[in-house]
Amino acid sequence: MKWILFCVPLLLGSASLMSSCKDEVRYTALQSIPVKGVSLPSSITVTQGNPLKLTGSGVQVTDFLQLKGSGAQGATYELQVTDVTDGSFSVMLPDGFSAGTYVLTLMRGDQTLPLGTVSIQVEYVQVPVPDRDGMTVKGRV
């Protein structure tokens, strides 16, 4: 009985101390973008002027794909999704895009969804040099 008389006031005192503490940490609900089936290869080669095509469903044409380059000189690009099918989506790389390793993040409004890291290589299309009468060497200056 003495044990109960000792524990009850102790428990009530602890409860009042805990309720008087103000917790300044605010928790927000986890927000996510409902995208499924995104699979990134370790490396992608894109021909200049052609879109970067990725697999995945649930992406919308109003979404943006952020490409953040790694390293000190890494550039960041925010590209709007241009083409969406049931199992894929595409973005157009800008002129002057630098090949390298990028962290891809899907953005929808104020929500973001990290997709992963991929190495993007750009294949440039060579314009053929026409033959000219009397010329034996081709080239560009």
C-alpha cells in the first residue's frame, strides 16, 4: 500500500511536467508524387536534338525534371516534361547541355521526388561535308 501512495503522486507529477513542456518541432505529413516504375540505367546516351526518354508511369506534362550536376562545376537544369505515355516520359535537353553525372528529381508544384543518379552522355550529330570539284581534302575550320 505504501508503494501505491508513493507512485501515484510521482506519476501525477511527471504527467504535469510533461504537459507543461512546449514542443516547438512541427511535423508535416509526408508528401509524395504518385509515380511508379521509374528505372534509371547507370548511363544514358542522348543524340543532340532528341529527347531524353525515361521509363515510369504517373508523370504529368506539367511536371518538371531537375537535373543537378555533381561536383563543384555541376550545373542545374529544370526541364519541363514534354511527352508522356503509359510507361515513359521525356524531356528535351537544352542547347549547350554538358555531359556528366546528374541527380534527377521530379518536381510537381512544391513537391519533389528523388529519382536517382545517372550519367548522361551527349552524342553530337556530324553534318556531312559535301564534295567539291578539285578539292582532295575535306574538313571544317
